[in-house]
Amino acid sequence: MAEVDLSQIKDIPNIELLAKQVVEGFITGMHKSPFHGFSVEFAEHRLYNKGESTRHIDWKLFAKTEKLFIKRYEEETNLRSHIIIDNSSSMHYPKMQNISIDNYNKIGFTVFATAALMEILKRQRDAFGLSIYDDETRYFAPAKGNEKHRRMLLEQLKQILMQSTSKTTDTYKVLHEIADKIHRRSLIFLFTDMLQSDKKEEELFAALRHLKYNKHEVVLFHTYDGKRELNFDFDNAPRKYVDVETGEQINLFAENIKEAYKEKIENYFKELKYKCMQYKIDYVPVDIHDGFDQILTTYMVRRSKFL
């Protein structure tokens, strides 16, 4: 199959608008679910206390309400988060020319999920940073809570959708680098499909432990396409299967290996879950076909435990 040049895509979805829609739908659902007890009122201001400096009073709001409110800034955030995105070739599977909120691959799902996370973090007045990597760190921004910072990160997410990649994954190496850059205790979300051209799993978990040793809480969003990568749901015509990271190829009938494949991949998922439990890392398997609520629910649960 020919590779699609994503840089030629003209109709990039409005990521910010989609993120707001996802979060609004999630909040509406929370009011009707067992999670209704979580805070869903996102204050942008707090009441002015007598004796405080008047420097940050919102006078426009005072004109409307005749009450004094203080604008809340980054240093008043409750939590610091850092989102790490695996942007290697395997995350761009399956190749798509038109990524939308109704039609996306693993990287498209990750971009929309990250934007939704950033939206709810903003509403909670939490600071957040972003890292993007493949075989090396391509982008790093420390956690901040201002609007200029959020828009800068949204632009980086947009760039991911506009560019194709032919890079392999060196998650273990990159995580060590990122761990050295995040100095303050944070809630860390890692989006990756856990597919690497080599099998350096011990090095990978050593890197995850590096984050844990720095007192961060780590959530691994194991991102996969359940239809293709878990259930191996292909027709039984003879096809050539190509490893998007190494270029290795094999010709086969899907039905000939489907049962054995599913057994191996399910065992692999179980091993990942067990190792994450062993190292006290939150393991969240994320089928991209199951929507975004699983991401936001994980954030709300972890946030309540983190603070």
C-alpha cells in the first residue's frame, strides 16, 4: 500500500473545537454517572479577600457583578501534568488521508485525546506540558497554565496531523531524557502503542521507573487499534503485511495465523499489565474505537488521588 503524504491534507480538523465538544459531552455524562461526585465546576476566578493586593482584580467582571474576583494564574494551579506522545511510524497506522473526529488512526486518536485532556486541565486550572518523540525527543514544553502556552501546544498537535513519519521508536531512551527535564512532581500521561523495532522491554520499564523515582505518578495509555491489532480482523485474501517501522514484509492468509496471533497478543497485553502493576504504573489499555471518555475518566480518578 502506498504511503499517504499527510502534509498534503488541506482540511485539518479544528482540534480546539473538537476538544471542547468532547469535554462538554464528558461532563454531561458525568452528571448522569457514578462519577458525578467529581468537581465539574471549573472556576476561572476566585473571590477577592480583604487585604490582598488589588493588582489582579478583574474589573470587567466587577462591572457586571459588583463583586470583586481575582484572576487565577499558573502559580495557583492545583496539579502539574505532562503528556508524552509516541509519534513513531507505528502510531500512524493505519495510514489515512482524511483524519476527523469520526475517522482516525492511533495518532489521530492520541491528538484528539490529548487536546481534550488539555481542555479539561485548563478548566481545572491545572498546568500541563507536552513531549513528542519517535527515535528521539522532537518537542518538549514544560508545564504551564496560561492560554498562550495552551495554544502553542495545540499548534504542535496540529503539526502531528499534518506530517507523515518514517521513524522508529526509542521510548526507553526518550523517557530517561524527559524524566531529567521534569523537576516538579507531576501526573504523567504516556500515549504509546508499545511497539518497538527491538525488544528492549527491560530498558523501557527502567525508564518508566526513572519517572516513578522522581515522585511522579505515571499513567500508560497503551494505544491500539482493537479491530486490526488485537483481533487481526482482515479478510482471507492473500496479502502482503509490512512492518511500518522496519520495512520487513511477509505474505500470508490472515485466517492461517489469526488464532495463534490473538493468543500471543493477548498474552503480551497481560504481561504489560502485570509489569505495570509490579512497578506501580497505571496501565490503561486504550482501544481507539472505544472513544475518549476512558481517557478523561482516568484523568479525573488519578487527579483525585494525586492531590
